[in-house]
Amino acid sequence: MTLYDWIIWTGAALTLAGLAALVWCIWTVTRARRRGMDDAALRDKMRGVLAVNMAALAASTIGLMAVVIGIILKP
């Protein structure tokens, strides 16, 4: 395996981890809404999920950039 293959596969793994975290965020918020939490409790729950959501989006973006860079640079 070449260095470029490692970049591509690492980027793909990072992207999949980010997507899994996004699915977790969606699942957590949906579950909190179904429980019928009051507004203050729902906001507190959303505040924690928001940080994970932003990190997941960043991880997915960086992973996709690594995949594209690996594909472009691969001879």
C-alpha cells in the first residue's frame, strides 16, 4: 500500500466516523423530542448535541478532503 492509499482509506474512515456521529445526533434529538421534555431541558440537551454535531461535520469534511487529495495526488 502506498502513502496515497493510506490517505484515502484514513479519510474514508474519518468520514464514516463523522457520519456515524451525525446519525447519533439525529437519534438523540429525536428521542428527546419524543419524550416530551420541557423547553429548558430540551435546550440543555440540544446544547450538548450541538458540539458533537459540529465536530462530526468537521470530521466528515476533513475526511472527504483527505480522500479527494489522495485521489488527486495518486500517480
